[in-house]
Amino acid sequence: MLDLNVWTIFGGISIVLLILFWKKKNAIWGGLTIGIIVGFLIAIVYLFKETGFNWSIIGKSTVSGVMIGFVAELLGMLFDFMKKK
């Protein structure tokens, strides 16, 4: 059976967003980059604090970064639209 949880759904949405915004540099790709960096830093902290390196934290922070980047991209599009009107 398929194990669908919130992070699996958000991960799929993140992959679709990355494919849709493939052509140019934008906030979504910046969010991906920052999410990976922050995820690695948090995972390193967990490495010393807990039993081992936690890969799921990197995935969750990457997905969160893409979602935050998409919101920033939407706000930019909204403000550009409002400026034209």
C-alpha cells in the first residue's frame, strides 16, 4: 500500500514546481539551495546530539525551502501585476 503523508505530498508538489520553473533563476531554486544548506547544518547538529545523521531533516528542509520560495515567487508576480494596473 502507498504510504502517503504530508511530506510525501509536499515533496511531489515541490518536484512539480521545480519542473515548471526550470528555465530561469528564481526564488524557488533559491529556496531549494537554502533549504539544502540549512538541512545539512541541522542534520550535523543532530549527528552530534543524537545517534546518527538524519537524512529526513534534509528532505523536509529542502521541501520547506521550495515551498517558501514558491510563496516568494507568487508575491513577486502579484506585486508586478498590481504595479501594471
